[in-house]
Amino acid sequence: MKPLFKVQDYNLAEWIPFLRLVSVPFILLLIGLELRLIAAFVYFASFCSDALDGFVARTFGMETDRRGRLDSIADEAILTAGLVGLYVFEPTFFFEHLFWIVIAIGLYVFQLTFALIRYGTYSSFHTISARAATVIQAIFFMSMFFFGPQPWLFIIMIGLSLLDSLEEVVLIARLPQWQAHVNGIFWLWKAQRDKNQERIHN
């Protein structure tokens, strides 16, 4: 694998998630200064860049394992910034829902630790459930910054986050080698079934 932070070797699709990661300290600073509206706009810009790097990578053939790893780290850093914003700007809502926040974080930390033990790095599967969870997380936190937390969005976010982490645990257990861009358990099962059928026919 290429060194993660050897920036002089980055292509455009790798620079975008790296810059998103760099934006996190600025978001945290804005939160600390209680500049809620400015933090909301920076958070929104970071979310938009999340869609951009994947588009650039696919369109211009710049997809790399390093981009996938940078994207995963940037996503989690942005999510952390959102949680800090929730704690600072909406402490009542934060503590009322702390149980589910801790459960979601705990399961994520478990799958992250499992991946580090098994592969020595982040899983970076970018499953369909992970992409869906990331979008809902971003929508929840953007709406929280602008309008306040929406309970129904929070429920959907927690549900998708738990589903994503559980699926990643299963995938880590089933895949002996690190692999990027696995759509999910169903697609892995289908690919393995097709391979077995091809082996039988041959």
C-alpha cells in the first residue's frame, strides 16, 4: 500500500478527501468559538466534497486504495466534528440520546479494532450501507447546525450506522485479505457463489 500521507504523490481524487480531513480542525475551532452558522456552511462544503472525490476518481481513472483509506478517515473525522457540534450546540438532545450514541460509537470502535488486528489498516469497504449511513449522518448534522436536531433523522442515522458496523464486522470475518470497495455481504456471497459454480463447471 502507498504511504497514506505522502502528499507529494497525491492525485486530484486523493487531494479532495485529504483537504476534507484538514478542514476538520477549522470546523472544531468554529464550534469552539460558537460560530454555529459559519460551522454549518463549512460542514456543508466538506459534505459536498465527499461526493466530488468519488466522481473525479471514477471519471478520470484516479481510483486508488489510498483514496479509499483517506476517504474513510475523513468521513469519520467529519462525523466526530458533527458529534462535537451536537454536544456544544444541543447538549440537551445529546445527553437525552447518549445511550444510542455510545452504542453506535462502541460498535464502530469494535469493527475498527477488528480490522486493524486482521488487516493492519482500516477496512475501507465502502459498502452500500456505509455510503447510505454517511449520507444520512451528514444530512443529520447539517440540519442540526442550521435548524437544530431532527429526532426522526437521528433514529434513521443510528439505525444505518449500526447496520453498517455490523455488516463490516461480518465482512472482516469473512475476507482474509484487505479489500477495497465491497458492496456488501450479499454481493460478496454472490461473487463467491458464482466463483464456486464456475469451478464446478470447469
